[in-house]
Amino acid sequence: MKEVTRKIYYLFSPWLRIFHWIMVVCILTLFVTGLLITNPWFIFAVDPTYSGMMVDNIRNIHFLAAYIFSASFILRIYGFIVNPGDRLFSHVWKGYFYRNVVDVMLHYMFLKHEHASYLRNPLARCSYTFLYVLVFIEMLTGFAIYYMTNINGIGGILFGWVIPLLGGEYMAHLIHHYVAWGILLFAFGHVYMVIRAEFMEGESEVSSMFAGSKILAHEPRDAGHLDGTLK
Amino acid sequence: MDKRESMWEYYLRKGMSRRSFLKGCVALTSIMGLSTDMVSKVVEAAEKKPLPVVVWIHGHECTGCDESFIRSGAPLASDLVLNEIALEYDHLLSAACGAPFEAHLEETIQKYKGQYILAVEGAVCTKDNGVYCMSGGHTFTHLLKHAASNALAIIAYGSCAAYGGIQAAKPNPTGSSGIGSFVGRSPIINVPGCPPIPEVMTGVIMHLALFNKVPSLDHDGRPKQFYGNRIHDTCYRRPFFDAGMFAEHFDDAGAKAGWCLYKLGCRGPETYNSCGNLRWFQGMSYPIQSGAPCIGCSSAHFWDEDPLTARMPDYGPFGNVDKIGAVAAAVTAVGVMAHGAMSIVQKNQRDKIEAKKHGEQVNK
Ligand code: SF4
Ligand code: SF4
């Protein structure tokens, strides 16, 4: 049997990993409850006394998940501060970043047999930025809608400006809903891409989100990024 | 009227009792949304403060707000117009007309510069220099600018004055909009609604009149005491919403039983108004109570948010958002699977090539 030497690259702090899995659970919960709030297609009761306040509870679960999700960004930010592996910025101001993106894209379009190995795939990084933007829109619109019940409160002051900006609360609902679907589509693509990378490219994309490190036989092109030798 | 009299002086002149005066003050306090310990302040103001001069002008609109206004029950609109404010000019309620009437407007503006309250009803249309709305031989834009620049405060009555209303609905051929950005000065008090609730209209003007102060406003310039609550949060059908009991059609058993109208397009969850707590016409009813879903008449652009009897997912510029989302998700899933299959093929090819290379190397 051929000997393979593998190297360990410690990438993701526990904080980031916990954040990631909280995000997974929250997004799924928010999506399902959100659909049910928009269209409570299920007849929950014919008698209010024994209804169990179903729609009310679904809304409360939605709000709770939203709060937990938002609060979990504290973990993300903490990890960002303490662990260099959590803050591998894309060097978007450098030419090589775009060459790498094209390299990966050509491979995904089957125009090349493979792409170079990266600790953090540049195309994936772009998509995560996109996800953060979507999540940010959801937070802004969601909390704006939520806090309008008390515009004098701190939430109303923080998010109240969003509604007139969008031209009305109904528009905020609409955007909130479309972007939610956008996040779901992202999740589809994301799950597929990481599984593909894990099992076809040997890139430990899935396992690293559990273990924190990538154990790779090859030297990734951006390995120097981690210890600061790649500037 | 050279020396402007106060409300109390007016009562005295008319030979009305102190008792009826105090009763009026109590009614005013509650209608302004103030707590009862403010009664003494209201009485004081009503005794001393001269009746406020009001100029009331009309732009692009249907005068439905006046229809609402004259139905105010507490205070009675007639009381308000005759003995609580000095209404000097009103397109609709004034008996006078023609050149003398316009001259009186000019006189009032000059005489009470910076002291009168300007009530504006209706949108301002700005396209083609505003020719689509004329008043007294001038464009309405001219009148509005002139009257607004000398006013103490401006009240935008109705969704038209606040946001443009129905004439600002797509495609908005006359370039109509709310008066706020056109006038460009504060304070403007937005009192939206199509029409606003009568008691809200009288309450706002009395607040201004008695305290000489703009009531506390929200981010949209609406008085908080009347527009601080969602219809949905004050709706008496809310327990049905929370329980998940909805009318699905206008003629089904749920509608008959008075269940929540959410699925019939009710805009209550996004609408801020006092319909749920004040109700209309001395608490007689309000749309939801009579089985019609709220159409969000006090929200900006509500005319463009049709159909008013559908909410999301059905409602929306591109159709049913959940159907669109589900189709997009299905397409993505198929795409992912196809990509996966092709990737496997590609990987096999790559492995073959590499094995060959490897073999060659070994052979060498
Ligand atoms: S009828 Fe409208 S305002 Fe009332 S609870 Fe239902 S959705 Fe809310
Ligand atoms: S219930 Fe809604 S549509 Fe009806 S008057 Fe009140 S705010 Fe307007």
C-alpha cells in the first residue's frame, strides 16, 4: 500500500463551529415556521379553547430562533478575534484571488479536470459572503417588522428606519420572504458542494466543520495564509 | 374677529354653562389620547388660549376625509368647527365663495402669519407645473406653498396628503405625491387613513389647538397616540388568528363564525391605526368587525398592493412566492444531481489518466 503523509491544518475554532451548527438549526426552523406563518394552510382548530394557540406558538418559535441566531453571531465574532483560521479574508484586492476563482469555476464547469487545492476555496468564500448579506437582509427586515409594535423601544429605534426605506411594511414582508427562499437555495448548493469536495476531492470540507481541522495529503495553495507567510 | 376669544369666552358669550364647558374638556382630553390627570391642563388651556385659526385646503382627492370629519362624535364636528377652532377658510365647509372668499384667505394668511394651523387634504400633483389641480385660479402647488410657508404647523389629513393616496397609485399620471417632501418644512403631522377616523382627525387638531404643541410623532410623522398600534394587535379577532382559525372564503362557515380574515388578505398585521381600539362612528364598528379584511388604508402605497384580498404567498409582483421558491428549489436540486453525476464521470476520467501516468512512471 502506498504511504501517504498527511498534514493537519487547524482552521475553525470551536466558536465558529458551534455558530455554524446553530445557524443550520435556526435557518431550518426559521424557514419552516416562516412558511407556516405566511400561509397557515393547516386548519389548526375548530374551537379556540382547545386550539393550543398553534399559530401563536409557531410565531413564537420563529421569533425565538431569530433571537438565538442573531445572538450566535457573538460566537462568530469571538472566534474571528481569537483564531486566525476563522478570519481568512479573501484577498479581493489582489489579482491572484480572481485567477483562483476562475480556476475553480472552470473546474466546476467541467472545462478543467481539477482545480488547485485551497484551505478555503475562493469561490466558496464568495458564496459565504453572499449568504451573510442575505442573512443580514433577513435580520434587518425581520426585526423591523417585529419591532414596529413598539416604535419607542430600542428595537424600534434601531430598525424603524428600514420600513420607510422599503416603502412600506408589506414590502418588507415580501423581501423577507423572497430572501428566505434565496437562503434555502444557497443551502442546497452548499451542502452539495461540501459533500462533493469531501468525498471526491479529498478536501475535508465536511469533517472540518466538526473537527475544526483539515487533514490533507496535499499542500493547499493558500496554506501560507494560515501562518501569515502568504501575504 | 379682532380679539380672538378662547373656548371658555366663546361658551360664556353663547350663554352655555360651566358644566357643559367642563364636560367638553373631559371629552377632549380622552379623545386626544391623554390620561385623565391632564384634564386640569386642558381646562386651563381652553380658558386662556385663543381659538386657533385654521385654514383648510384641498388638493387632489375625493373629499372623503371631510365626510369622515363631519361624523366625529366626540367632540362633535359642529362643536369643533363652530366653537373650538376658528375655521377661516375651508374649500368644502365654507358658505362663501368666489373672489371675496379668496381675498379672505389672503387676509387671514397675512393677519395670522406664523400663527394659523394649515390643514391639508389631498395630494399635491406636480407634473406639468401642477396644472392638473387648480384652486382659486392658481395651481394647487402655488396655494399650498403660499399657505404652508406662513403656517404655524401643517396637518396632512388622509393618506392622499400624507403619501399621495389613490392619485399617486401606479401609473400616477399626474405626478401626485404626499405634501411632505413638496412643502419641505416641519412640523407636518401625518394623519393617514382613507379616510382617517373622525375622532382621530378632531383629536389631532385639538391637541395642536390647546397645547400649541405638536403631539409626539413616530418616524413617519404620525401621532403616536393614534398610530402606535397595529390593527392586528388591537383586533378582536386576534384570538382566532393565534388559534389558527381562519375564514378561507367570504362565504364559508369560518367567515360566518367571525374567524380571522388573515387568509382573505387582511392587512391588519402591517397597518397602524386606531380602528381596533377606537373603532368608527362612536365605536359602532370597523371594517374587520363587519367581515371585511383590513386593506391597510393608512399605509403608504396601499393602492398598489393589490389584490387587496390576497396576502402572501399568493400576493406579490411575480405571483405565488412559495410556488416560485419551490420550483427554483426543484431546479436547483436537479441541477445539483446532474452536476454530481457529471462530476463522478469526470473524476473517473481523471483517475484513469492519473493511473496511466503513474503506470508509465513505474514502467520507466
Ligand atoms: S382579522 Fe386581520 S387584524 Fe384581525 S387578527 Fe385576523 S389578520 Fe389580524
Ligand atoms: S381596518 Fe384597515 S382598511 Fe379599514 S379603515 Fe382601518 S386601517 Fe383602514
